[in-house]
Amino acid sequence: MIIKILLTIIFFAVMIGVGVYSRKQASSVDGFVLGGRAVGPWLTAFAYGTSYFSAVVFVGYAGQFGWRYGLSSTWIGVGNAVIGSLLAWLILGRRTKLMTQHIESRTMPDFFGTRFNDQGLRVVASVIAFVFLIPYTAGVYSGISRLFEMGFDIPYEYCVIIMSILTAIYVIIGGYKATAMNDFIQGIIMLFGITAVILAVLNAQGGFAAAVDKLAQIPSDADPAVNGGFASWFGPDPWGLLGVVILTSLGTMGLPQMVGKFYSITDESAIKRGTVISTIFAFIVAGGCYFLGGFGRLYEPVIGANGKIAFDSIVPAMLVTLPDVLIALVVLLVLSASMSTLASLVLTSSSTMTLDLIYRDKKSLPGEVEEGTIDDIVAEKIERRKVVVMRVLIMFFIAISLLIALNPPTFIAQLMGISWGALAGAFLAPFMLGLYWRGVTTVSVWACFIWGVGLTVINMLLGNPINPINCGAIAMVGGFPVVWIVSLFTKKMDQKTVDSIFKCYE
């Protein structure tokens, strides 16, 4: 226990110390939200990866999908690396950096409002982002607190409150630069941690071959007479597995907290290096998490009060028998993964509300002449006021998500499914197509917002007749035909305006 407490105190001290170190760069809006658009490839790649993978993945998803699909759940991690990291950087990295800088966009809602010349889109997108980032944040709190409960025997409620306070401190003090620097440190811990934990768990089962043999003896849930499904290449339910791969991999390209990383990177050469770093990181961390979760059935499941398996307790049950030093490492691993994601979520949410709702400046499109200028002193005061408001909203956002985490409505995986389904279902298609296709119309963006949020909310209100994971995947993929078809039959944007926006690629 002394080792665990000592390592955790050092971890928290370093995180807050980085926040204090970065405070000078967080005095302006660009500095607080984007790190001055001058964050290097290593920090950006690790910030992307650590924001991607949190306790939701390590505890919620790895446990639930490892139990459901066995070793084949490793394909989810491979999909996260290839689609969610490699393709995301290749498809979005350069174009996002150039266009957002060209139109002076700081947030994803700001992009929609300026790119499609409709400030109504900016307002609605900011509301969607704020509302649906909350359940994801609550899921992260829930996941990390279950590990703290296991490692320190501290009640869940205290864990959640401690995490929220510490995250708020270093994000409020240091902004995005502090978040990115901490993400790098946390990413190093995650790489070493997941490797050590996998080796320890396999060693406890007699090695990799012995663990796979044991897994192959377990009968299928659907047909108890059939063995081997959980140790097979594609598992007992390949189509269900595909839905999870789509949700967790494709979804990253439509999430504000993920896409925002491309806004802040220094230049195009940094994007190339960041692509390689981010992909390798995802292969190790995501692949490792799901590979580990695939052996969950070798351990006695935890049965909840409702008589069903408590999926969020599967991974903690696997780790509870490890030596104390390794449990301390696991706690730091999940702390690292979760605090980085929490920091990214709260920063994204507060900046969106501040810049796209409260201080919604009228912006000129590229090529237009501004009607007047603001005195430098007044402009500086406004900038400082915006940063103060963002800091206040960070506390507000954390408080709301904390209330949900203290009364969790469902499993972590379902919380994430609802959040990602609505956000990526609404934003993915119009954002990606808006970077490439001049023919996207403003009406088609509205249609996709309605499609993504509407499908997710209606499914939720009806009691989830479609599994939230599959519903989220349908919302994301379905957004592309929605934008394409509606764009064919609705009024096109002014050609001169579109040409001036796409000039950034010449």
C-alpha cells in the first residue's frame, strides 16, 4: 500500500507541476485552447492516443468485449490503430490543419459555422458537443474509480471526487499545453504498463499457449455443446465484433476532442511524423488492452445485484491477484489513460461553450473585408475574459459529469456508445466531406445533425431496441449517404465563398 500511495502522490505532483509550468502559455485563447498552434509531433501524437484510450477502453470495453468475443476482440485494437489512428491522420491531419488555420477556426462547431457560412450550425453543434461529451466523461470517471477501488480499497464515491478535482486543477492552470505535456508523460506510463500487465497475466495462466488452450475449452454462450469460439480468429459473433470496430475506430474522426489535436500541430512535416508515432502507440495500447480482455473468461466473473455479470468488474478481477508493485503500475496506467482523456474532454467542452455560444464573434470568411477593428487593449481584455469563462465552465462541466458518475445509469460501454454515436453520427460525415468536397451544402449538414442525434436519442428513449454500440456504428456510417444525397438536391453554397475557403490547399 505504501508503494501504491507513494507512486500515486508522485504522479499527481508531476501532473500539477506541469500545469503550473505551462500557465504562462495559457493566458490567451489560442494558447489555452490550441497551445498557440505550435505543438510538436510527439506531444500531439501522444495527446491523440491518450485522449483516445482511457479507462473506458481498459476497464469497460476490454472487459465487456473480451468476455463477449474472446481473443478475437484484439481486432478492435487493430481497427483502432489502422482506422482510428493511421487513416484518421492520413485523411484528416493535413487538411484539417490547413483549412482551420485558413478560416481561423478554433473548435469543431466554429468550423461548421464558418465553413458552411451558417452561425446556426455553430450554435447547435456546440450544444450537441456539450451535451453528449458528458456521458463519455461520466464513463471515464466510472472506469478509473473501479480500479482505484480495487487497488486502494477506497469507496467509489471518494475516487470519483478526487479524480475530478485533480483533473480540474491542472487543466485550469495550464490549458492545452499542460494537457499535451502531461499526455506525453502519461503515454509513456501506458506503454510500459500495458506490456507489463499482459506478461504478468499470461505468466499467471502458465504462458500464452496454456492460456489459449484453456480459453478454447470454454463453451459458447449460444451453444454450450460448441467449444473453441473464444480462442478463434473471429470469435463467436463476427458481425457484432464488426460493429464495435466501426464505432470505436471510425468514430474518432468525428469527435471534437480528437480532431482538435490537428488544429494545434506545428506544420505538415510534423503531421507525417505524428502519423507514425500515433499508429504505433495505438497498436501497443489498444491492441494490448483488448488482447488482455480476451482472457477474461479464465477468471471468475463478478455477479452484480441484478444477477447479471458486472462487465466493468472483469478486468479488475483479472488484476487483483497481481503483485502489489504491478497493481500500483496498473493504477498509474489507468490514471494516465483517464486523466488525459478527461482533460481533453473538459477542455473541448468549455472552449466550445465559450467561443461558440457565449462569445460568438462575427467572423469574416476568407476574402471578405472586415467592417472594423477592435482597439488592441480592448481585444486583450476580451481574450482574458474568455479564458476566465472557459476556466469556470471547466468546473461546471466536471460537476455535471461527476453527478452522473456518482449515479451511473448503465455499463461504461453503453455510456460511450451513446456519446460517440450521437457526436460522430452528427459530425463525422459533414466534417470529413467538408474538407474534401466543395459540393457539400449547408442543408445537408443540418440533415446529418438531425440524423446522428435523432437516431441515438430515439433509440435511447425506446429502451435501446438496437444495441447502443451498433446504433452508434449505424449513425456514423449512415451520415455519409445522408450528406451526399441531401447535397445533390439542395441549394449549393456561393461558389466564390467556397473557392476562397479551398484556396488553402493550393
